[in-house]
Amino acid sequence: MTATALIIILLIGAIAGWLAGLVVRGFGFGLLGNIVVGILGAFLAGWLFPRLGVSFMLVNPLITSIIYAMLGAVILLLLIGLIRRV
């Protein structure tokens, strides 16, 4: 993995985690936490969506990656919220 690819992954994770934190209010984890949630959300979406038959492509692959990661991060934040309530 090149340094450029790593920077892109971190940026996508940061943006996706930040957007997910806005969607699911009260579950933001700060910049580093949002990056981690965004990256984990991207992996979650990459695993879950094909199994559910969900697939989409927007005009720009970068935007599509951010949306995928954000949706996965929202799911992850909702799961974390459920676990915290117990």
C-alpha cells in the first residue's frame, strides 16, 4: 500500500465517520474515533451490502466510496448505541 492510498483511506474514513456522526447524533468520537468508525464502517458495508444484494454506483467512485463508508459507519454507530444502552 502506498502512502497516497493510505492518505485517501484515512480521508474517506474521516469524512464518512464525520457524516455518520452527524446522522446519528450523540455518537461522535472525535477526529481519530471518527476515522476509525469510518474505516470500520467501510469494511462493514463492503461485507454486508453484497450479502443483502445492495449495490449502487454514483457518478464519481470517490463519492460512492464515501457514501458506502458512511452507511456502514451509521450502522456501526447504531450498533454501538444499542450495546451502550444495555
